[in-house]
Amino acid sequence: MKSLFIKGLKITLPLLLGVYLIWYFFNNMDAKAKDYFFFAIQNADYTWIILSVILSFFAFLSRAYRWKYMLEPLGYKTSLWNRYHSLMIGYIINLTIPRAGEASRSAMLYRSEGVPFSKSFGTIIAERAVDFVMLLILASITAFIGFQDFKAIFNEIQNTFTPTASKKDGLPIKLIIEIVLAIGLIIAILYLRKKPELRKKIIDFIKDIFAGLTSILKSKNPTGYILHTFFIWISYITYFGVCFYSLEETKDFPISGILLGFIAGSLGIMFTNGGIGTFPLLVGLVVNFVMKDKTPNALAIGNAIGMIIWASQTILLIILGLISFILLPKNHLKEDVEN
């Protein structure tokens, strides 16, 4: 019962935060800005949005193809479409349960291809590490292009989303979290000392994950992996950037601003399920920052482009994810996956 309650909190809290941020998103605009916001969405050129989602699809396909470079060194040859369906199911699960998509992706690959969960999960962790490095590289390039804007934008984001202290005694929330984590770690260590069988299972699981992590280094085609990685990230930036052509006011938006908006939106996805509330809010914040001296409607324009990008990508993920749920073959028993 307690475990079920904790799982429920993990699902509902990010969703509630997202709902609150959507309220904040609209409440932050006055009546005139709201009218302009809806006017911009209604009169956007959706040809560019269609191009954006097409680019996203090819990025997903490339990511699924790239996955084979990490699975093959582990001894598993898998179908491109089964890898793709597993990927898209993982994405749609992430929209409802934060960070559950990676585990679901591994489970779906087992159901279709029989690849052990821990092995494929290790490759996904490695993939996330590569994504993090790419995001850092992109952030460094963006900071180099326009350091002052970069610093000002992320100071504003930090001030908006990072609470500094708890009530009454002023004890920092960060310190409270660290204390709770430390106590949890101590309890877990003491429990594992009394359960040698469980300890062995965890050690074997970690070994499999490590094998997945090092699979990149053992790839027979590292060049292919690198090229697909660059293609994926160039596609991400391009699908984000072409959406700015959908509004007349943002057609001449600077490249540095687009990169700032992309990074801010990527951070927003980390806050809530699928970036609900946070993605359009942070993208709008960047656009407003860049355009506030050029037009009185900067906030409405920024919020409109942020909402267009987020909504189009979310709808795409839902459609593709549901299709993959239907098409993914179930060659292995559900009970085996759960074990």
C-alpha cells in the first residue's frame, strides 16, 4: 500500500506541477496578450509545423537505428522496427510516468526480441550520457555565441524554478533533500547486508548495465554511431528552429535565440511529464527576452511559439506511441518481462 502511494506521488506530483505551470502560463498574460496569443496560434503557417514533425520522425528513426550499434557488441541482432516501436512506447510512457520510459523501452525490446532487460537498459543509460554530453556541447557553443544573454536567461530560469529555503527556520530545501537521501542510502545498505541473495541480484544487474554502458566502445562501427548522433541532434535543433517560420513575428529570430530556446525547452522536459507547462513557459521566456525591446507583444508571441512546438511534438509522440503499442510483436511472455 505504501509502495503504491509513493508510485502515485511520482506520477501525480509532476502532473500537478505541469497543470500549475499551465495556469501560471496563462495567468501571466493580461487580456490583450491572451488575445494576441490565440490570434498568433490561429494564424500560424502550419506548413512549417508539418515539416517540423517530419524531421522529428526521422530523428526517432535514426535513434532506433543507432541503438543497434550498442546492442550488437552484446551479441543481439534486432529488428529496426522493433527497436523503433520500443523507443516510441518509451516516449509515450514518459508523458505519463516520469523516467519510466527508459525501463518500458527495455521491457518492450525484451517482449519483441528477447534482449535481457538489464543489458538493453545499460545501453539506454549510455545513450542518455551521450545526449547529456551533446546538450553540454550545444550549451557551450550557445554561451560562446552570446554569453551575456545566456547568463541572463538562465539566471532568470534559476530564480523562477529553484526554491532556496523552507518555511520558518530557513533551512535550505537542497539540504533537506540531501539529508533524506543520505538516510535512505544508509537504510538500503543495512537492509542489503541482511539479504545476500538480493545483493547478488543487484550486483549482477549492475554488471549487465556496465556491459551496456561500455558497448559503445566495443561498437564495430563507431563512425556510424557518431554520424547518427550528429544527425539526431541537428534534426532536433532544425525541427525546433523551423517552427519559428510559422509566425510572421519570429521569421527573423536570431540563431543564438533559437539555440537558447532549444536548451531552455530541453531543460523544461526534465521538470514535468513531457515538458507539460514547463516547455512552452521556458521557450516563451527566452523569446520574450530576445524580442521585448522590438514589440509590445513579445510575451504573447513567445508563449504562442512555445505552445505550438510543444503541442505539435506531444501530439506526434502520442500518435506514434499508440501505433507502436499496436504494432510491436509480443514474442515473449509478460511474466518473463516482469521477472
